[in-house]
Amino acid sequence: MSDALKHECGIAHIRLLKPLEYYKKKYGTAFYGVNKMYLLMEKQHNRGQDGAGFASIKLDTKPGERYISRVRSIAQQPIQDIFAQINERINKELTEHPEYQNNVALQKRNIPYIGEVLLGHVRYGTFGKNSVESVHPFLRQNNWMHRNLILAGNFNMTNVKELFKNLLDLGQHPKEYTDTITIMEKIGHFLDDAVAKIYKKLKKEGYNKNECSPLIAERLNVAKILKRAAKNWDGGYAMAGLLGHGDSFVLRDPAGIRPTYYYQDDEVVVVASERPVIQTVFNVDFDDVKELEPGHAIITKKSGEVSIQKILEPLERKACSFERIYFSRGSDAEIYQERKELGKLLMPKVLEAINNDTENSVFSYIPNTAETSFFGMIEAVEEHLNKKKTQAILDGDGKLSKERVIEILSERTRIEKIAIKDVKLRTFITEDSSRDDLVAHVYDVTYGVIKPTDNLVIIDDSIVRGTTLKKSIIKMMDRLHPKKIVVVSSAPQIRFPDCYGIDMANLEGLIAFRAMLALLKENNKYHLIEEVYKKCKKQVDLNDSDVKNFVKELYDPFTDDEISNKISELLSDETVNAEVKILFQPVANLHKACPKNLGDWYFTGNYPTVGGNRVVNRAFINFYEGNKERAY
């Protein structure tokens, strides 16, 4: 993607179902879980490079022994940094205490991070300071083992204000106004309540305090705690939690917005944000890795009992399509085919834009995530050429010369690597004031392969703000002197803000929104802006379920092509000599290519939860009033 986006995040959870001695005997190390966690996190580094964190819990420790370990980092390479810290500590202990080398019991008792329950997280900070305090996992500490809660997630809540107020109503005083802290304190409240009730009941049954502890672990109903805590949540989430005594859970939102996959055998339970990550790290087949159903949680008790339980009533499935287009790893078997299909489905529009002149057209892509869609586009070009060649030979009616047949068959699709991302500039963590100067230098181009008579067709996976296209890519393509530059987006026009974890909170930042505003002005319809503003203002005090997305009405006067043409104008300027044409995927084709991930609110404004309409309502009010604050 030329416009790099931030989003939250990637989770990894491992629960070892056997004693650590088992892994030492079978795999040669008691650090089996730690090693696998490193791989799970490293294979998901695409989901977050601002920070990383790891936490572990040791089962059945004695009082006074440390059983929770946590390490977090915002270093340049945070995953490597946290595991370097872990390895340094482990090696230090083994060096200073040679007696630990082959004694798993001593390793577990004395070396941190070696545990049976592990949780990892990689993070992109969508907003707020990128400090180590913002990095998951978060820890809610208590002297009662059962009341310790470790939480990490891939999520954003749309109704943090309401949830924060609920905590105040419960008598709490949260230390921060963030959705992570708010969610953790909500779960923690009901965890405390459940532990207290079980303890009170056990005392009535005649158990003493020491006898109560293991019985609380047995009787604690994690599903019930989650049902009470998540009752009013509105957002997209994959939430992972560990309880101090060893229970663990991963909960997915009811609309299935954020992805969650799991694998289980007799040795391990694994949960991650990406299917191929589990496949690779544990060497298992595609069918062995299951998708966690929306509204459900996978819960592993301290005893090792694993269950999938419905926590919230599932909504209409609206799994995020951006996961398929851009964020998730393209090595997933389904995603790979879907991205190729997105490229194929664009070809009719591309052929129209170049007047079917494939002979004088060069095809390329913007690295790196658009590469798979490029393959699909090229397959479609080859199919077109084969039909064209076949028809030319048939039209010859058997009278073509050998030279003419060779000439017909020799036409090939012209493929070149034009854009080269040769500078590791992390523009996505740079403040807006210096972003423009950096984006112009992120890409370089290949000279000497384009003729002045050529069309240059280049595919990107999506166009969000258009900043890098306008300030870097189009101008650099123009240096090659093509007659026409056709930029193709495998995603539809992004018209509406996101509020479920991807950093697209402001309407005016979206190039499609700016194109629509320009068209309203040109067509003397800018009065619609004020009319929609008034409608939005009237909804401010309504319940979320009653709020409508009136911003849609601003796009209604124009066709998709009219908006695309205006985007083409906005992303070009007088310094560009070539004709510039921007093409976008139709929404219907997106659904055809990604039939299981129909979450398309970025493109259609059809939000999967009621909180989404309130967010777009607030985003438009902010735009109209010139407020720079976020809409959620």
C-alpha cells in the first residue's frame, strides 16, 4: 500500500497442555513455548512494528515464588528486543547456576518467562503516545492469584465514553481514559466479583482459606465473567486474557470484524490473528487451523480443559475486507486466491482505459502487498491476449503465412518492475508536519523500459489518502515519459472513516471524500454539506441504534466513475505531462472476490455495529466545524 496505514494489532496465545518436562524430553528444551511464541510474533510483525509485548504464567507455583513475567518494548525492532531481553536473562541464570541446565523443576522455579501459559502482542498505535505504557499485554495485579488479569487485544471500541461511565457508576476510578484500560477494568470488576462470591460460598461449605484457592480455580466460570463484562461492548475485537492461576481465554467480537484462528492438539492450544502463522510455526495443515466463530470465546481452564463457548449473540458476519486486501499475510491459501481474483476482476476496466492496446502497455505494481493482485491482473491480460491471438489466426482462414503466425503468437504481456521501495522510511509513524517531505523519497523507478508511446499500468492494493501517489509515485512514473499513467486500486474507493482498529478516523483525510467535495462545488450542490451537517447535529443525543449515516447522501449525486475521474485530477497537477487515470474496484467485485469477508463499511458506509454510525456522524461534525479531534 502506498498510503501506509496503522492498525491494531496482532495477538498470539499459547497454552502448553503437558508439564514442561514433556517438552524437554520430546523437543530437547523446556523453553519450547517461549521459542514458539517468538516465531508466532515474528511471523505477525506485519500487524505491528510500533511495539511488542510478552507475558507468561507459571502453573502451580508455591507462595512467594514469582509466577507472572512480562516484558514490553518500543525499540526499533521490538520483537527482537523483547526476546533478546528474555534470552539474556535465561542465559544469565543458566551461566550463574549450572545446576539448572538439565533440571526443569529448577528452571521453572527460578528462571522468569518459562511458563505454561503465554501471551504475545504486536502493536501499531492508532493514536495517543507510543510509549511503553501503551504496549500490550496490560497487567491488573492483585495479591489474590485468581484476581490477576493479563490482557492483550486487536481492537478498538466505539463507545469508550459510555464504558468509562459504567466503570464510574460501579464506583471505580480508572487510571486512564483508554479503551484497553476500560475493558480490562470491566473484566477485572466481574472477575473480582466472581472470586469473592465463590470464596464466600466455599467458606459456608466449611473450607479454610488455604483449601479455597484451588477450588476457586476449579469453580471460576470464565464464560460467565466475559458475558457480564462484554454485554455493552461495541467495536471490533479479538481479546486475549490470562488469569493469574492459569485460566485463559480469547474472545472474538459478534460481527467477526477482527480475525481469530486457533489450533488444538493434545500438547498445545494456539490462538493467533493469522491462520498461516499457526500453520508454519506448528507445521499443521490448512484444515487443522479453525476460525473462532464471531461472539465466541476459546477458554482453557487451568486443568487443561478446552471449550468453545458463545459469549455474545452473533451479529450478521461482517469480517473486515481490508484484512484480505492488505493487512493479513498473503501466504494464507484463501487470501492469496482472493487477492489474485481482485486483480483479475479489474481487467475489463483496465482494458477500457488503455483502449485494448496491450501491445503498447507496460504492467507493474506498487510493492509489496499489491504483488499478488498483480499476478491475477496479468493472468487476465494473458487470457485476453490468448483470445486475441486465437481470433486473429481464425480470421486468417488458414491462409496466414508462417511469418504472420509467428508475429501473432509473439505478442507478450509486457511486465516490468517499475516502482522500487528502496528506502526503509517508516512514514507511518511520522507526524504530519514532516510526512510530505519523506513520502516523496520512499519509492524509486526503473529507467529505460518505457517508450513515449506506452501506457503505464500500475496496480496498488488500495488508495486511501493519495499522499504518496501525488507527491511521489505519479511524478516519478511521469519521469519515464509514458503517454498515459493508469493507477489501479484493487480496493474500492474508501469513502468513510473506520472505528474498529484501522487509523482512518478523519473524513477530510480520504481522497474520495475530497473528490466528492470538489464535485459538489463544481455542480453547485455544496449546500448539501450544511444540510447533512444539520441532520448529523440532530442525532448527537440519540441512542446509537437510532443514528443514521447521512454522509452517504453526499455521494449519491455522483457515479463511481465521476468520483474516480475527480480523484485522478486531484492526484495529478500541472507538472505531470502524462494523462493520469485512477481506477477503483467496484464493491460488487470485492464481494465476489472475498465472499467470506463482507465488512465493507470503508467503501459503503454500512457499519457492522451501531457505534459505527455514531462515529461517522461525529467525524462529519468535526469536519464541518473544523475540529481536529478524533471521532471516537
